[in-house]
Amino acid sequence: MQTITISGYLGEDAQLRRSDSGTEFVTFTLASKDSRGESHFFPCTWFQTRSKMLQHLVKGAAVIVTGELQIWDCEKDGTKYRNFRISCDRIGFAPQQKKGPEDLPE
């Protein structure tokens, strides 16, 4: 298992979803900047849907997630590519700082 901890801002409100088998889960995208100032977007899945935290997982919220980095290879129309997501074990809220336009991911 590859564990990752990353902080950033939610790029959109978290969405409650349901699998074909009926399992509820939450999806969101975490936007984070690296040391060079480049923005990266990390798709996240969280299975703790009964938590009251869900109402706080809104666009712009500063969060820290820890979870398993899941990577798999895909092929479409003869082109191979690699896909990934973070399956979150823990989600915490980072101290909120005033954000200026230069702080927001592009």
C-alpha cells in the first residue's frame, strides 16, 4: 500500500455517490501547488459518508487528506495511460488563510 498525505483546496463541492452495489461514497478533487508553484489536481474518494464533515467539504475549503494512492493502467483506442486517485482514510481541515487570486489553483 502506498500512503500519501497532501494538503490543498477543494476544487469543487464534494459529491455523494452510490455504487451499483449500493455503497455510498464521496468524491472530490483536491487542488494543490508544488514547490515550483504549479497546480496539480488529485481525485479523491472517501467512504466515511455518515460523517458531519460532508457539509464542510465545499469548494475552496482548505483540507489535509491521508490515504492510499491507487494507480492503475488503462487503454483506450490503442493508447495506454495511467490513472490514479487517493482513497482517503483521514480528512482534516487546514488553518484557513486569506486567499488572494495568486493562491488559488488555475
